[in-house]
Amino acid sequence: MIRISGVNIQNNLPITFALTRVHGIGMASAKKILKGVGFDKAIRSHELTDEQIRTLQVFIDQNFKVEGVLKSEVSDNIKRICEIHTYRGWRHIRGLPVRGQRTRSNARTRKGKKRTVGALSKEAWAKVDQVQNSSK
């Protein structure tokens, strides 16, 4: 098992798929990395030598933001737009969809569980009726 950018990668995977296990590297980026380093796409991760792994690691570190660096940058960007109170920042703060999706009929995952507003349960109505009847 090899380790690239702090991520353990399975031995039997082709290197293009293996690189996609690293946060911030997709298929397109993996192909660019292999082209930049000069490796064959069909090579499997267990066939890489230590020198090739070091070459891959250096190339990724110089040309891509991955794992913790990428996550912290995204987090900082979200905090910044929340602090300056942009429209997107307000949507993040309120827990609503940020990119223009409709919320009248969807967005249940983002908004959370439904909460009843302005309606009472049967037990609450019974208490209200009891209070009203006793005051008459």
C-alpha cells in the first residue's frame, strides 16, 4: 500500500483511479499529473518504485492544492463570505441552498427536518380548549 499526500492507496488499482482517492484530485487532474510526470496510465499503484512515488508526490505538491490545504482554503472562503454578509454568506449562515436552487418544494437535506409553524398538536389544542372553556 502506497501513501500519497497523506492518503493510503490500494495496491491493485490503476494509478489514474488510485490518485482520485486523494481529496482534490479527480480523473482529469489525475490524467494531467500522469502526463506531467510521464507515467503510463495503465500502470498499477503497486508497480510504482519509491523514486516514482516521490516524483508523483513532488509534482502534486508543486502544482495542486490537495487534502488539508484545500479543505482549509474552502473553509476560509466560506467564513470570509459569511463575515462580509454577502447573499451567499447569508444562505450559508441560515443553512439554505447557496447556488440558486428552489426551496419551496425541495432542499430538505439542507434545511433539515420539517418544523411545524403556527399549528398545534391534538394535545396542545386540548389544552387550549380546556383553558378557554374554564375561563367562560
